[in-house]
Amino acid sequence: PLPPTAHARALPKPSQNNHRDDQRKKMEHRLSHDQTINGGPRVVIEEPRETGFRRIFQFQHRNLMLTSNRLEEEAKYRAPNGASASFNNGNPLALARHFAPNLSINTSAEQTLHAPNAPLSPLQRRRRKSEKMIVQQSPDLSFFDQGVIQGSSGYGRLQLNRRNLSSLEIASGANAQEVANETYRRVVISGPSKMQPEESEACLQLHSALKAREKYISDNPNHHHPEEKKISANKHFQNSKEPEFEQPLPPNKRQFPAKSQHEFELKDGVFKAWIQDGEKKEIFKAHSVDEYFSDLRELMEIISFGPCKTFSYNRLRILEARFQLHLLLNDHLELVQQKGVSHRDFYNVRKIDNHVHHSACMNQKHLLRFIKSTVKKHPNEVVTQSKKDGKERTLSQVFKDLKLTPYDLSIDTLNMRAEKTFHRFDKFNTKYNPIGQPLLREIFLKQNNFIKGRYLAGLTQEVFDDLENNKYQFAEYRISIYGRKKTEWATLASWVVDNKLWSKNVCWMIQVPRLYNVWRKLGLVKTFEEMLDNIFRPLFEATIDPAAHPKISVFLEQVIAFDSVDDESQRERGYHEGMPKPGEWDIAENPPYSMWSYYMYANITILNKLRVAKGMNTFTYRPHAGEAGDIEHLAATFLVANGINHGILLYHSPALQYLYYLAQIGISISPLSNNLLFCKYENNPFPRFFRRGLNVTLSTDDPLMIHVTKEPLVEEYSVAAQVWKLTSTDLCEIARNSVLQSGFHPKFKAYWVGQNYWQMGPVGNDVARTNVPNIRIGYRWELLQEELNFIHHGSKSAKKDDDMQDLPKPLPNRKLSMNSNDEKEN
């Protein structure tokens, strides 16, 4: 049986054939009957604007409601001698009298427009033919004047029933091209708007979770907003050339600002910064740890709340089903729009590897070739010194002790491919050692060694050259700060600045391994607070007095974000009675992930506020989360992280997955890496996340242990496309997501994605640069707006509904105090 609503083209055309007329009458009778007895939700396929009308058909007792669009434009070429058509009271429906004189028009203001005497253009003839066909298909067609919504681009849209069937709004300043980009079939769900009490309560809880995240993210400043405004105001941007990358000047050739009057101190694991200005004391601070753990506890209760889980699961399934329908209806239109773009295809749109570790950024063949070449060219160079007796050894002596020659080396000899490492993160880490020798890793893959990382710098520069030759591939390389001692920042900055490791295709990220328990056992740190002090104090010092720390200051200009890494599958102790403060954490046990997340977020936030006050660049927080371990990791990052890496465990929490969708948090997934550690490739949730509209992209993680080609990122895309049947539009959309998630400067993002790249919807996309059709971007944006509106209205109705009293509520929130004694008193 046909659904209760159907498209008018499903009806046969009226003709002299009595059999076809009978068929048409039977179908109309069935549709009218179904509409009368079936009051449930209905699915409407909304046709594109191929003519002057926007045709949305809905049967209601043999009457069709038709919305018209861009009628002013129609009136211009319908008016005689090019005279402008006048509309009484601004009502474009007056034009309908000319199109169909015999139609019933429910409007007080009518004006008959006369057809022009001049011959019609081919476009005009096609439009007239389409309009005539629409009228002929239903003699009972009526126009209902239910209020005209005047858009900013000067066209009218009718409001059907209680709302527009299309939620896509044209942003201010939209032009005809942007309107044309809306031309695709939409699937609209209509029907009773009354929510069930459980659904309203779920909306209320999810809305509160989104507000909690907004509280933390809005508190972390972004220095790029002024730059974005400048780019948006540039009228000549479309004709501009690609921005040039400006290499940082060496410290000895630049003038650093004088030391500011800011002061700072470390208290309870969080740095406090202020400036004394007369009697005024400006304080930079973040949300308290008690507030954070209170919100985290509430969030965990929300995602465990039964109605929230059911509601979120159903909404995610609807999103996935609607994407499948979107492809069935519009994939050919997306392909046509892609073909209309000159020069662009998947290979020459910008793709960024958002998650890749620097020490494993090359493939095995590259590393093997570099080791062989180095041994042949510099056999007598001293590369290591024994810590026991101080004896120095040359490179040839090292290989002689290993009983190897350059000729003996091969990929199999290196033994760096990650095999038989499933659920064994410890074995995976050992694959960083060439030939299983930690000494070779120290010589070739470390920057703080006897030769000051000279070999790793040369290898890194070769990788930079490969990326620059490719032109369209970029990377955000993570390099480690361990927190063992405060001099780590000076060592790392000297290595980068002295070797001039800058590239227009590369940005640097800082990863902090969660290895407090290791350093505590080795006696390198005494408390967790001491480790935090080692990580962040040099940054505050370099921010306040750049001249005293020139290399760190120069290096920080190229750092975009912080990451937190380690084996998430390790068991964590639950702290339900109270959490010790960092200064009191002197045990050999590692702090839980949620504690790491807060202190990373809090110190980055205060550092950013201080740097914004001084006009410096800022940093985001994009940690590893959801690869393994407890779902609480993903709950913590939902509150405080700008984006995450992996995130595959979201599949097991529908409510949290739905929240990540609503907040559009960037998720960089590495399916080939997951395949070797925690999730088989065929079970990876990436394709399901993508279909549902989560902000996901593909990344490589560790090419040295995983990939075999010279272009590991393209290899990642290629495997995903073949296994999951991704289309060209899908691949370009994923690549576009990678650019938006990245920390590259706004001037580059604007050139790669579009002048208004930070805006949602088609207005933020330039198909000539991304090769992503505006049809796809508009579809994603429309659905997101619908879901957000659905949550908003559901939460408002929940507050007014008295039936909520009979529903089960989440457990009352218990504040997790950082002091066990305070918890006992409470």
C-alpha cells in the first residue's frame, strides 16, 4: 500500500483513456482514505525547485497545498515590456491568478498579471510547461495564503500548517547561486507534534548536557575569531592567491616584547595568573574541579538514564535511515554538481592527517632506506655514550655489536610491522624499536639523544619534502613532553628551531603521555602536581617573558593543540568517596582519566586567556579517548575537549553518541590502527558514524607500523572507500571535515574550504575548493538544525508538562569533592 502522503507525479496524467482515469481516481480515493484514518507521522518527499514554484505536495481530502517560491523573479519576466510586477501587500500569490485562472485562491489581495507579447525563452517555455502539467494533474488544486515568510534574498515562502516543511534558511546576503544549491529532494517527517512524556524528559536531560559542555568550551578562548572576521570582510578574497607560508624568524633576528606585569602561581594543580593594575587585580581562572566532577557525575547519570538511551538510539537510527534515503534520491544530483567543478577531484582537495605521531610518521621502507644511507655515509660518527662507563661508540660499532651490516637490513629485519598485537598495547609500543633494539630507536627516532636528534631531524625534513611535493596532503604531528623535568621544553624547542623544522604542510601538536606511575617509580617526580608543574610552568614563563625563553616562544607559535595519550584499557580505580588533590597524590598509581582531563583543560584554558591578553596564539585540547577502557573517558572529553582521537567506544553509548552529534565534536578515527589493537576493521563504527552525521574524519595514527605506501593517508582513504563503498562525495566530505577539525591558520582554511568556512551550511562551503556539493552540506545542516530544534522544544515542553512527575528521574547529583574529609562531612 502507498503511504498516506505521496508525490503528485505518482498520479497518472489525465487523458482520454478511461482506464487510466479510473486508475487515477482509485489512487486518489485510497490516499484520501489513508489520510483520514491514519493520524500517525507521515513521510513527504519534497521535490526540488525545477520551476518557478517550489512544489511540496500533500494530499488532504483531494486538495493539494502548494508552496510557491521566488515568485518575484517569475513576475519580472511575466510582466509586459519588462515592467516590474507589483504585489498588493507584498503578497506574491497574486501571480497565481495568471498561472491558473480557474483556481480557488484564498487571499484578499489579488492582481491579474498579463502574459508578455514577446516570444518566450527556452527556460520560460519549460517553466510554463511544468506549471501547466501541475495544474492539469489535480483540478482541485488550491492555494492557501497562510502567511508569507520574506527571506533576506528577496523571495517568498509559504508556511504550511505549523511550520515550513523545509528547515533550510538562507543566510543573510544569500544570492541566486546559493538558492540554486538547495535544489534537491528532501525527506520530511510530518505528523502529530505531541511528544511522549519520556521523550520530553530525555530532551530536557540532553539539553542540560549540551549546556554543560558549552559552559566549559566557551570559557576556553579562541584567538582566531578576529582573523575570521577580517577574512569574511575581504571583498577580493575570491580572486586572491593561496596564502604564503611565512617561516618563523630565528630568535637572533627578531625583537621580542618586553616582560609583562603578569604573575602566576601553581595552586592545587592549576596555575593561577593575574596582573596588578593599580588597585585592580585581573585574575585568569577556570571552572573549579568540584564543579567539573559535579557536571561529570550528572552527565554519567544522563547517559545511563533509560529514556535518554532509548530516545537517542531512535533518533540515531532515524538519522541513518534518512541519509540512505538522501542518497537514493540525490546521489545523481551530487555527482552532477561535482562534475560541474573544474579541476577539483578527491586527489586535489586538501586532506589533513589530524592524528599521527611524529616518531612513526614515515613508512618502514623510508626508515630502512634512511638507516642504510646513514650507516654508509657516517660510519665513524659517534652516536651514543654508555651511562655506566662513559664509553662512546660510533654507528659502525653499534651495528657490529648487533652483528649486522647495511646489506643485511630489510623490512623483515626491522620487524616494525604491528602483528599479533590485538589487545596488547604493550607489544604494539615495542614495535617502535628497529630490530627490537631500544638503542636504535634512541639513535634514529629520538630528539633528546647524544647527537641532539640530528638523524631524526634529517628524517623529518625528508617527510616534509614528500608532503610539500604532494601539495594537497597535510599533517599535524604529535611530539612528546613527558613531564619528567622542566628542561624538556627547552630541549624540544631547540631541536625544532635549530633544525628549522617548519613546513607549510605541517603543524605541531604536543602529546603528554599519562605516565605518572612510571616516573613516580623511577623517583623522577614525587607527586602528580610536580608533573603538572614540569609540563606547564615553562609555558607560562615563556608567555610572560618571551625574551628570556626565545626558542620556546618561537616554537609555541607553531604549536596548535595538546593531546593526552596512553593505554586506555588499563584498569582505573573508581573514586566515589573523594579524590585526592594533585599535591596529595604521591602514590605509585596513575590518576584516573577524568582527573587528567580536568587538569589538562584547566591549565590550557588559563594559559590561553593569558596569551590572548598578550595577543599570542592559543591552543586547543584534542586528546585520545574512546579507543578502549571506560565510557567515562568519552564523557569527560565531551565536557572539556575540542575534539578527540579514536572515539570508537561511542558505539556502545547511544546517548553519548547522540550528544557528540548534536555538539558536532570532531572525531579523528584510524580504522587500520584500530584493526591491529582493539576493533576489527569490519566492526569499526566509522561508516555508521558517518551516515548518522557525526563530525568524523580518517587519520593514520602510526604509518611506520601500519601502512605500506608512500602516501599513508590516501591509503587509509582507499581502504575505507573499498570496504565501506564510500562515494567520491563521501571522501571529499571526510577530507573537508579534516580541514575544519585541524588547527591550521584561518587564512589557509578559508582558501581550502571557503571564505566563510566557520559558518554552518552551504554558506560556509565553496564547492570549487572542497568538491563537496552544497546539496550534501545543506542536507547535513538541515538535519542538525532539525535535531537541535527538536531537543529545544522537547526540553521546553518537559518543563511545562505535569505528567513528568510520574517518570523515573536520574539519580540526584552528588558532588565529588577533591578532599575525602569534606565528602565525609557532607
